[in-house]
Amino acid sequence: MTTRHRAAAVTAIAGLVIAGAHLIGATSAYADDPPPSVPPGTEPSTVAPVKIDSNSPGLKMPQGGILAAPKVLDIAEVVEDLGGEERRQETNQNVMMALQAEVLFPEDSDVLNAQAAARIQAIGQEINQQKAVQVRVFGFTDDQGSYEHGKVLSKKRADSVQRELAKTVTNPSVTFDIRGYSEDYPIADNKTEEGRKKNRRVEITFPRGATN
């Protein structure tokens, strides 16, 4: 192959690589689901798990380099069972358990079914282990039906879960924050039944204790 032909081949390959990069970038930037959102009171913590000393000699910087201001990123570990019925999310400060409404209630009802008690009691026992004194119980629905109906139903479902939790939580000093958010703060796309099923849920959130 001549030098001219090699140069032409290299140019063609470079063009393909650049075009491929543009295509990959365009695909990764596309999102079907809405951006994640969280209810008030569940935002990531702004407290660093460890103190950062920007003057520490152990931090190696290029000559003349300056450290930017420390920024805390809450690392969330999320575990979901195969059916999506239960989802556990942990940060450095909180534990959040989300239970799909289908495993707790009959359709359009706030009366707990026979299998719900065991799931809720297990969460109550962990609240005891963590020695938590503040527990949030938030109810959510999908976007089917009226917003006001969802608001009432999600609050009643949160109330039902809280009452069952109170049977297991032993610390009399525990305070509960109970709210119903209707279709607000979806975690999946309401355009599909799979997404709506994930959005119909009750979330129980409590601080991590010294045992972890």
C-alpha cells in the first residue's frame, strides 16, 4: 500500500470513529423515563461522612495546583427483588424500604392483606435494631384516576402501614411522619403498566444507627 493510500485509509477510519462517537453520545443522552425526583424531606444529606483537610500533606497535587471546595456525594446502594415488589435503598445516613401496593393492599383499597403484616413487621424489627427515633411513611399512586382520589388513597395506605409498624416498633419515643403524595414523585414511567406498578408504593424511611 502506498503512503497516499495509507493516509486515505487512516482518514476514513478516523471519520468512522468520530461518527460512531456522535451516534453513541446521542443514544446515551436519550431518556425514556422522567428524571428521578424525591419527596420533601428525603433529599441527599449534605453532611460529609469524613472530614476533608485540604491542607493535608498526604494529598498530592501538581505543583501550583489548588483543591476545589469539598463536595459530598451521597452514595446510594439500591437492591430490588426480582419481582420488584420490594426495593431497599441505603445511603450513608438513611435506609428506605419501598413496598409495592400490590403486595400490601387489594386494588383501590387501604386495607392490608394477610401477607402484608410479615413484610411490615420485618421493617419494624430493623427500625428497632437501628434505634431510629424518626420514621417517614409516604404513600404514592400512579397517574390513573383523579389526583385528589390518589391523594386520599395514598395517605390512607401510609396510615395503614404506620399502624402496623407501630405494633412492632418498641421505642415509645419514635415519631412518625405520614404523608400521601398521590401521583407526585414517580420512580418509573406511568405510560406502561410495569412503570405504574412501581409507582404504586409505600416508602418507609429511617436513619441508620450506630450498629452499621
